[in-house]
Amino acid sequence: MAEERFEFPRLYTEFAKYYDRLEMQYRDYQKESEWIASLLEDRRAKNLVDLSCGTGSHLSFLQNRPGELELLGMDASKEMVFLAKRKLGNVPLLLADFLHIPIRRESFDVALCMYWSLAGLNDILVKLLFEQANFLLKKEGLFLLDTENADGIKESLLNAPFIDGFFTDPEDKQVVIRANFSTKVKPDLVDWHAYYLLESEGVSELQTDRMNLRFYSKTQLELLLEKAGFRVVQALSGPDQEYSAHAPSLYFVAEKR
């Protein structure tokens, strides 16, 4: 079967400058970062690579923790890497695809893959990503990830439009409104469709963004992690939150065997 390639939605490219403003309403970056930091401390980890660092929100928190911790961020979107560089300063960053990671075998104690980065990947590519993470981790290294939960898809957010962003962009002096209208294509696949209304000096422009969001179940991910050489340490519904079958998110702590 030919390898399916991930096509970036505009949220990761020309609309990346809106990413933090839009996505922070859906997750608590500080709480997630504190959870990550506690796992690093328990393992006495000396280094961490963020395989899909986005704008660098988790790394920004971790770089200010006391003690010496080597950090490396990478992302396949040049716009995201540009924004992360402005936020992180001296943390090294790579423009790289996490399906083809340019890092030597067994280089890191911890690998991080957050921001629901699995959403654009089918199960073949998810397994490839997990294998790549296993390759770069040291023995008994930790792999931390999150994704949407197939058993927790909120039907109330589907098949009806809703506005989830309304703010002013000071750089472009634009008013930005984002509306979502998403539909379920399959039980575990959602057609995410966003509309951006950009208004400047009385002139309005409507632009659209679209991607297929794949949702995975706890059982599916446990099997894929096992096949890629990991042992699942914890499956959670949020940072330090016990697993609930119908929660919207899944968080995994996996250890390289």
C-alpha cells in the first residue's frame, strides 16, 4: 500500500499565527507541562525531544524549570518553527517530518508528541511514527502522546456550525472570527471544516480550512504501541486524570522495551 502523506491544514501554515489564540481554549498547557515535568523528574531524564512542537508552548514551560534539561524541538511546518523560535530563544529547533526523523538511534530519554498530532495520520502512519519514536529513545525511555478518543467524540459539536474564535490580530489590524462546521464521515473519522472571517478597514474576506481528523481508541493505540516496541505504562484521559471511556482525549505514557 502506498504511504499516505499528511497535508497541512492552513491552521499550521498561513494561519499558524492564530494557533495559540485558538487552541489554548481546548487545553491547559501549563497543567500538561507540569505533568510532563513530573514524569521527567521521576525518571531523572536528562534530555527530551518534542517531535511535533508546534509553537513551542510545552517547551517554553520546560525550559524555565530548575535543573539542567537538554531540549530539542521539531516540526514539519516552517511557520510553526518560526513562531517557536520567537518564543523559545536558545532551544534548538529542527524543521523536520516526524515520520522521517533525522536523529541518531537511542539519543533521548523522553520523546513528546502532543497537540493531537496523530489526527491527520492513518494507522499505518501512526505505527511508523511510533517506530520512529522507539528508534530515537534510549532503552526504557518514555514516549508521551495525546490524541482524540474515538469513544469520546462529542456528537453535540458535529453537524451544526459554531463560533470558537473572535479576536483582533494586532499585527495585521484585522478582526478574526473562526467558525467550525464538522461532520462525521465514519465512526472514527471527522471532516473538520473551519471558516475564517477576516475583517480589516471595513472589508471582509472569508477563507476556509479543512482536514480529516482521525480518532483512535485506547485499544487501537495500545496495540500499535506494542507493535512498535513499547510497553504502555499509563493510559489517561488527561494529565493525572484517570482513564474514562467516553472522555474526549487520550494521554499515553509508554516505555521503550
